[in-house]
Amino acid sequence: MFSRKRPFRTLLRSRSQDVPVRSGRGVFTRRALVVMAVQAGVLGALGRRLYNIQTVEGDHLRQLAERNRTSKRLLAPARGTVHDRFGVALADNKVSWRALLMPEETTDIASVIERFAQIVPLDEHDRARIERDLKHVHKYVPVTLHEFLSWDDMARIELNAPSLPGVLVDVGSTRLYPFQDLTAHIVGYVAPPNEDDVAKDTTLSLPGMRVGRAGIEQTQESVLRGDPGSVEMEVNALGRVIGEIDRVEGQQGEDVRLTLDVGLQSKVLERLGDRVASSVVMDCRNGEVLAMVSTPSFDPSLFDSGVSHAQWNEWANDPRTPLVDKAVSGLYPPGSTFKPAVAMGALKAGAVTPQDRFNCPGYFDMGGVRFHCWNKWGHGMINMREALKFSCDVYFYEVARRCGMDPIKAVGNAMGLGVKLDIELPHVRAGVIPTPEWRQQHGFHWNGGDTVNAGIGQGFVQVTPLALATYVSRIASGRNVQPHLIRATNDQISGLASLDAAPAVDIPQEHLNVVRAGMFAVVNEQHGTAPKARLDLPDVQMAGKTGSAQVRRVSRALRESGHFNSMSLPWEYRPHALFICFAPYDDPRYAVSVVVEHGNAGADEAAPLAKQIMTDTLLRDPSNQSRPPGQTVAQAEPEQG
């Protein structure tokens, strides 16, 4: 029995051999399936991720990769230029260099700014501006660190470029005013935009953008500004520029051509000299302003780079007010230059006729108050033409009393006085022709003395030199010409440039003729008040009207003492001197107004200046020229423009 039994080892071997082979294969198969499932899941996830990267997110990732390689920013457009009527540049652009900071290309803006300030010093104004710009612009919009870099500044910046990530030197432009103070009040100036400007238009945050702050630069801002462009640059890992990939230039602003003749403007300034004065020369056939000077003036280019506090305080505290354009913003009593308007108002109202004669004993009594004539001996019995010739105050006291203020105001407004004129300049003031209603609106009672005082252009009457030039232009031409400065935009001539196209003024022709005849007598007849205005040109005569406007009341006792002399007063208390005129008399072409602050007497101070200015104008005859004129006499054959 025992021998029949198999050994234990043999038995164990035989039992192990009895295990089916398929059982081991089953275990292997399950493990393989798990491994395969895991592998398939991983491959599926990878495939899905690759699909998302290549297809779903492909464009976005390509943009991110491109952004790492490139830097794109907007470019400020070139500002349009301003020229005079003959194409002479009055406001142009000049290349300048500046340092910019790209906020998106640096991780520590404050440190970069501090390192830059060690290379190119930044003052408190620069730091405040940089801080403000960083708060209000997007990271992709560059911020100006410093403008008007010198060659040494640029060399130091490039030398330290590795420690200034995001900083680059860029070419820009600055505004150039070749004639400086000569055209400052008309052309105006530009300055960096403030927070309010940027809030209204975010493109103004671009480096180099400027905003017009005065003159044509301000009123034509939307025309001159232009549209921004863009530039795409290749950069390295540090953000330094390697090269330029693409550039789309901005659209430059439109060019503006003015009616101004800068050569004549220069002559007018030369005539006025260092006086505190203003003068306007106008083509009385279409209202084109050929010259408009206000003295003293200022250099507008200083505003582009920033005016110092010392300079601003000097201007602001100057009693001669150089920043004020006296031609459109200065208000003055017109004095006797207002008498033609009083005459036309009374004629239209039927209060008087040209033939009516009134006696001038040298004074006019009303309500216990004596109003004096400038001629204390009087003018005797005179009619309207003679009253204009002699500038008799008593005659116009009586005319104003008979007429009342409403007809005078109506005619004055129709002739351009006491209304805001629609010229392309800011801060144009309307002036005042007072009436009882106007006085009551200001809380005061109107009396008869106010009326007679207004009859000689005193009291509450106020006008601007531009209004006086418009007024005399309408008297001369009989047309409702509108003063304007824009002759063309991008060579498109304005419709206002047409000669004699303006409608007729609402004044009867015979009334205009009476006033013109009186103004002719002022200059050309014996005992007229402005013999110093008589032209020396052959066959050319000028008509005009003097004016002296008091700035403080002179007592009756002082007047009657016989010792009063206004020239003995301090400068600021002397009367203003005024003169208005047009020429040639038989074919009116040009009108001129001159106001000299505290010049004392219009006949002695303003009239000779007006004669010189009118002579310069006639010799140049700029309205009939197509190129800058030389000294050509007005009677020569005009060149058609």
C-alpha cells in the first residue's frame, strides 16, 4: 500500500499541473485591460487637450505667443497746419523726441520710473502727470515719461536700456508757431490734455496728443486733430524693441487757411508799437479779416512744453493784459465813433431829418445837470453832416433825447454793435447798447441823463474793436457782411469769400449816404476832426470818425476852470483813443478800426495810426492777390485770386 503511494513532492507537482492553463490567462487578461483602459484614458485626455490647444484655443494661444514677441500701440496723429491766405505757415509741426513707458512690459513700474529719474530728472509736475496717466490709461497705452529729450538724454537712456524694461525712445512732434506773438491771439496755442479732456475722449491719453486752448487752435480742434494710427514692433524677452513689423500712419488733421495776411499783420503791429492797443483790418465787401492785432501779446509755443509759474504770474499780473485778445474780448466805450449809429437810428425813427439844425452853445442842460461839448465855445447852428464833421456832442445829446434808446439800439445791433459776432474765435464778447429795460434788469432806474450820455457813446455803451470794424464795414458797403477768419479748409474755399454776396443791411440808402458824407468831411474837409488821417495816396480818399472815450468822470467845476488837461492825468485815467475808417471812399474796399487804451485823443493818437494802417493795406491790396503781395499801389491792375 505504502509503495503504491507517490512521494509528497511528486504529488505536489502533479497537483500543480492539474491547475487549468486558462485560469492564468484570465488573470493576465484582466490586468491588461485595466492597463489598456488607463492608457486609453490618458491618451484620450491628451488628445482632447491637443484638440483644444490646436483647434478651440488655437487663435487665442497664437495671439498670446504673438504678444510675447510683439508690442502694438496707438500713434498720435499729426495735427493739421494753419496758414495765412497766401499759404504762409502760422502753426506747424516740428519733430521732437520723448521717452515712453509701456506699462504692460514691466512688472515693477515704480522701480523703473525711479531708475529713469536718476538718468533723466523728473520734476514734481512730471511725476504728478505720470501718476495721473497711469491711473487713467490702459496698460497697452504708453505713458510719456519725459518730452523734448536732448541727444545726451537719449544716449543715457539707450545705455541703461537693460535696467529700464518697458522704456523706449520715440519720435513725436511739437507745435511750432513761427510768428510767435504776432499771431498768438488769432492762432492760439495747444497744451497737454487734462483729466476732463481724457474722460471725454480716451485717445487724448496717447503720448504727444495736444488740445487747442485758444484762438483757431481751440475753435477748429475737431478739424485739426486728426485720427490716430498704430505701430507693431518685435520685442525680445526683456521687452526691448528689436525692430518694427508694421505701421499704420494716422490720418493727419485737416489744414486750415485763414483770411489773414501775415505780412499786413506785421505792418499793423509795427505801427502800434509798444502801445496797449488793438486794430482790425477788414475787407468790407465780404467780411474777411485781413489783420487783427492786440498788443501786448505772448509767445504761444511756451504752452506746448508747459508754462512756468513765474511766467504765468508775470502775464496774469501785467496790467496791460497780454493774454487777453483785446480785439474780440476788450470792451470799450465807443465815444464819438458811436455817433453815426445814433444818427441812423434817429433818421430811421423819423425823430430828425438830415437838414434839421440844432444850436450848440458848448453845453446841454437837462434836469439840472449840464452836459458839456468837447468844444467849450460851441459849434453854433449845425445840421447832421456838420455835426458828424465837427463831432459835436450837443447835437447828439439832442438827437438821442428826441429819439430814445430803442431805435438807436435796433440800428446799432443791425450794424454789428451790441451783438455777439459769429467769428471763429473763442471768448468773443457782445458789448452793450443799453436801454431802460436793460438798466431795470440790472436793478437800476433809467433817467434822461443816461440817454443823452449814450448819444455820444459814453455811459453804459460798450463795444469791441472787432465790432467797430464790422460796423464801419457795413456803413461802407451797405451789406450785412459777417466777419470771419477761415478762408479755406483743405483748399476748399469758404462760401463767405465771395465778394458782394452778403445781403443789404436794413438801413435806407439815403441814410447811409448822409453818414458817409459826414465821415468824409471828418477827414478831408477843413475843420474836420481828423485831418491827420488824410491819405497821401493819389486819387484815394478815406472817410472816418474819431472817438475819445472817458474812463472816469470829470467834474463840472474842473471843466469850467479852464485848466483841465486829460494828458496830465495818470496813464490809467486818460481817455481811450479810437478811430474807424474805410477807403477808397468812392469804391469802399477796406475798413479799419483802431483803439488805443488811454491814448487820450482819437484825432491825435488813433487817427494817424489808422492812416498808416490803411495806407499799408491799400499798397498791399491783399484781397486781390493770389500770392504774398509786394508794395503795389492799389490803383494798379489787380491780380485775380
